[in-house]
Amino acid sequence: MPKLDLDAIEQTNRTFYPEPYASPMKNRFYRRLAPAAGLTDFGVSHVTLKPGGISSQRHWHEGEDEFVVLLQGEAVLVEEDGEMVMRAGDCAAFPKGVPNGHHLVNRSDKDCLFIAVGRIVATDCHYPDIDMHLNAANGRFTHKDGTPFRVARES
Amino acid sequence: MPKLDLDAIEQTNRTFYPEPYASPMKNRFYRRLAPAAGLTDFGVSHVTLKPGGISSQRHWHEGEDEFVVLLQGEAVLVEEDGEMVMRAGDCAAFPKGVPNGHHLVNRSDKDCLFIAVGRIVATDCHYPDIDMHLNAANGRFTHKDGTPFRVARES
């Protein structure tokens, strides 16, 4: 049936950010709905932000539109020009190429659920608050001057 | 601000279906969020189904994925293999090219709100229950044998 059994789709809190930017993501859990459902035109993430969680580091994409709709709880949308509370049913859109870094922060004591829609990222992504940059050419996060992050190797 | 002021975006119940398939759409009201917000990668509709409303005639697209998430109220998802109730937070996905006609029907006595995501339709669309077909080549609805609908002209 096309109605999705969310519980049957893997939920994870993994991130590809390097440290120290990965640890703040530990309270963001998400399910990738598009591959589970056979969609390829766009991606859809079903995200649970636990109290204290952030949706991402504050960022903007050069070449991918993003859309979010809040399903449950509340989150603070933080962007270049300030903050705004979002509650169930509220929508926000982030057109590609607009240098307005954004993310959602759950400052409440309850889970916040939202849906995020966007294509697979194939362009540079900018992070105005931190010394990190996503380079589309090689798919890697680097410092803003292009130097790699030091990776702690497991022995 | 990227948070959308839904009340400021035009809401309409217009349809491009010919009669007699247009009239059943009168209880579906929608806002096109993507153009209002400057998104072009995909379309996003914010839909209100009033009691008795249907989201569309039951259909499937040859070349466009669709995704819906219920925000408020409830609707019955009708598809080829049966029916299933959807409530706030429920998601459904309709991969392109899968011949499983679907639509949402509001059989309750309250409004149902949902978000629908999909690209601009550029391929044929099939309507298993009715004698109608969307021909991508010319963007027109015809009967299944290709003959045009008779249009009642206003005098």
C-alpha cells in the first residue's frame, strides 16, 4: 500500500559532519522516505528532533530548493535575519542560491516532528556560523579555506 | 522570512478537468506554495479537503512521483487494491509509472488538510475510473479514445 509504515523504515541519527559539528546532531533522528517508497524525483525525510536537537548546522544550498512542514511539537526556525517559532501545520521554504542560512532548533521539552523535502545535494553548501564547507566537487566537508578536517582514527 | 504566511497565498478550488469530472472537485481548495515561495525543483500544494471533497479523480502518473502527508483531520486513501484511512502525520508515496490509481476522499464532517509534493506534470496521466485521459503531448484532457470533450460555451 502507498501509505507508509513509518515504523518499518529505518530511523537513524547518523551524520556525515566531521567533529566538532557532528555531536550536536545526536538528538536528530530521521527516516529517508523516498528510497523506502521508491521515489526518485525528490527526497523526503521524516525527522524527529528530540529536545535540544537541531535539524542541521545552519546552512544554505547553492543549487537545491528545500521545503519543510511541521507535523508535531514546535521548533524555532533560526535564519540570517532572526528567529520564528514553527508549530504543527507551519511551512517554510528555502529557495536554492539564497544566502540565508537556516535550521530548526527544538528548545521545547517535547519531540518535534517534521517533513523535509529536497533533491539530492549536488552543489556547494554554506555554513555561516562555523568553519565548515561542503564541496560538491568531491562531496567532502572541509574547513572554509579548503583544508581537510583531522579525523580521529580508531586504533 | 522563509516561514510561509499561508493566509497570504491565494487559495482556489479551480480545476482543469472537463465536466462532468470538474464538479466533484468543488470541495478541494489549494494553495500552490512553490511558486509563492520561489521553489522550482518541485511543486508543493497545501490542500484543504472540505467534507465530501476529493483530492483529484483517481489517477496515476507515468513520469512523476507524488508524496502526501496529512496535517489535520482525516481522509480515506482510495487506490487500486482498497482503502485506508489517513490521519495527521500519516504519509503516502506514489512512485511514477506504477499503475495504481489513487486519491484522497474526505468522508468526515471536518476539514482535512494535507501537503502534496510532485513535479510539474509532463507525462500522460491515467484515470482508471472514468473516461478521461491526460495527454502530455498536447496537455489536454480527452476521452480515452482520444476524442475531445464537448465544451459548453457561454453565450
